[in-house]
Amino acid sequence: MEVNTATTTQPINLTESAGAQLKRIKMEQSIPDDHALRVGVKGGGCSGFSYILGFDTPKERDQKYEVDGLDIIIDKAHAIYLLGIEIDWMDGLNNRGFVFNNPNAKESCGCGTSFSA
């Protein structure tokens, strides 16, 4: 019997600051261990798609990954829009929150929360 030794490529990257912020949120809000970080997209926003980011329980259509000690879930249908994305956390005077750096985006809005593909 042949064993499949292929590994699944991690579809997203978290910066150190984003990972720390997400772990802090999970702890402070007492998110149960059966929840993972859902990263996805939905129609809407000023550029066509907006990002989904929040803790959720895995669904049948999800793919599960571990990134920097966090369980990440992505709906299989959303993976094409998210492959290679980097999630960062900004904490400055003019901008505070998660920032999505998406290599698949043809256009992004000024606020950085929506894109077109």
C-alpha cells in the first residue's frame, strides 16, 4: 500500500502581530476549543467581495489548517480567492485592525476590507 506523503500548502499567512491579536481575542472572549478561525469571503463591499474573519465551528465543506498555532477553517469554495493571502494587525494612530494583503485581488478599496478578483 502506498502512503500519500503530500502535504497541503498553507493557504494563508498570519503576521506575528495578527497571530498574537487573534490568540488574545480567543482567550479574552473564552472561545471554545472546538471553534477555529474562519477566513472567507462574501459578496458585497465597495469592490465586490468582502472578507470574513471570526471564530466558528467547522462545517462539512471546510478545509482545516493550522497556522502559527491557530486552527484555521476555509470553505473550499472560498480558497481560490484566499490562496496566498496575508493577514496583518495594524495598531497605529490612523489605522487599527486587521489588514488583508491579497495577491489575488485585482482591485482593493481604500479601507482594505473589500476587493475584486
